[in-house]
Amino acid sequence: MSKLYKKMQEAVLEGDEDVVVELVQEAIDEGLNAEEILNDGLIEAMNEVAVLFRDGDMFVPEVLMSANAMQAGNGLLKPLLVQGVSEKKGRIVIGTVEGDLHDIGKKIVGMMLEGAGFEVIDLGMDVKPDRFIGALKETEATMLGMSAMLTTTMTVMPVVIERMKKEGFGHVKVMIGGAPVTDAYAQQIGAHYSYDASSAVELAKRLAEELKA
Ligand code: B12
């Protein structure tokens, strides 16, 4: 791996937002691919943060600093990831479910979907079932993406899906993801699962084709 990505990962781990922004800009100026910078520089660092947090070697305030540093880097990459798309492939409402304040992964999924030509309406985090339903009404989106990072909040997903069925949005395709979510869980609640942002794009394309058929 290049020295630049190694430095970027270290800066994310240290939660040094200014340095992350500087290094992401340097990578862009060097002509490196935006998706590669995201994966090898930023996401790789958050994976390391996850391990340190799990093992008790990093605590919430530090994780938050790393998260903010990463998001600052994402901000520079977003325009590059979404440029050059002409025809829209479909409209997707996405959000992190009620009670859950994790939004990095969901934002990345949103960014990559936009990059692939989808129109994304991001409702943010801690999104109540009512808000998801309201957004489907307002936007007439044909797909909904939900993220949950806690075992205690993933249970909100089937609640939203039940509400959707009751309120006439049973035709909307539902995509779910996040650390505790599995393919088996998705099947159980009538949704589609994908593991990361690239596979979420593949899944969304497949679902968009199904909607057309
Ligand atoms: C960063 C982080 C935080 C940050 C969040 C900052 C932010 N703005 O998001 C802060 C510090 C706020 C935080 C708080 C907490 N956290 Co936290 N956090 C994490 C950590 C370390 C990394 C998550 C992350 O950003 N990963 C990087 C991104 C790129 O990956 P990702 O989120 O998995 O997303 C990818 C895929 O999952 C998928 N995906 C995600 N969403 C979606 C949606 C769709 C539709 C699709 C298709 C795909 C998809 O694609 C993404 C991109 O590739 C995880 C560890 C882990 N293993 O995930 C713990 C983790 C999720 N947190 C955990 C806990 C316990 C907490 C707290 C309760 C801690 C506390 N004591 O206060 C609080 C809860 C706050 C709340 N109410 O939500 C636990 C959850 C345990 C569990 N099973 O429930 C974890 C697993 C850590 C652990 N091992 O204990 N956390």
C-alpha cells in the first residue's frame, strides 16, 4: 500500500481532521481514483478504529474524532464520486433507523449510489418510522435504504416495513445494511441485504431493473 494511504489512515486514527483533509487533497491532486482513496485510505482506517474500539483500546470521544476526520475527507471525495452522471437510474430514500446515531456507512452508501446515477434523499440518522413513510409519500421514491449499527436498533427495520405495507408502499424495494445486519435477517423481514457500499450499488441496480420489468 502507498505511503500516502498509510499516512491517511494514521491521521484518521488520530482524529486529525486537518491532516486528513490535506492528505485526501494531495491524493486527489496526484490523480488517484476517488473510490480507491475512499476504500484504501478512509474506510480501511475506520475498520482499524472498529477493532480498537471493540478491544477497549479506543473510547467513544476518540472514535467520534476519527469519525469526524473521516467525514471531512469524504466531503472532498463526494463531488468526484458523483460527477459525470447524466440519466438518473432511480430515486432512493435512505436513513439510519430511530435510536441509532451511526451515519458514516450510510453516508458512504448514499454517496456511491449517487455516483452510480441514483437520486438519493438522505434523511440522516435517528429516523423515525413516520419520517421514512412521510419521505416516501413526498418523493415517490421506489426504493428505501435503512442502516442500523446496533443490535438494539435493527429491530426498527421490520417496524418500518410493516408500516410501509399498511400505508400502500408495499411495492417499494427495501435495502438494508449495517454491522449487525445479515442476509438471513433481511430475508426474514422482507428486505434485501448488502455488505458494503459497492455491493449496495450492484443491488440497487438489480432492484431498479426488477422495478422496470
Ligand atoms: C464510529 C462508531 C461510532 C461513532 C459513530 C459516529 C458516526 N457519525 O457515525 C460514535 C462514537 C458516535 C458511536 C457511538 C456508539 N456506538 Co458505535 N461504533 C462505531 C464503529 C467503531 C465504526 C462504525 C463505522 O463508521 N464503520 C465504518 C463504515 C464505513 O462501515 P459501516 O458503518 O459498517 O458501513 C458499511 C456497511 O455496514 C454497509 N452499510 C451500512 N449502512 C448501510 C445501509 C444500506 C441500505 C446498505 C445496503 C448497506 C449499508 O455499507 C457501509 C459502507 O461500506 C462501530 C464498529 C463496527 N464494527 O462497525 C461501533 C459500533 C457499531 N458501536 C457500538 C456501540 C455499542 C456504540 C454506543 C452504544 C457506545 C456507547 N457506549 O455510547 C454508541 C451508540 C450511539 C447510538 N445511539 O447510536 C457497537 C454496537 C454493538 C451492537 N452489536 O449493538 C459497535 C459494533 C462497536 C463494538 N464492537 O462494540 N459509535
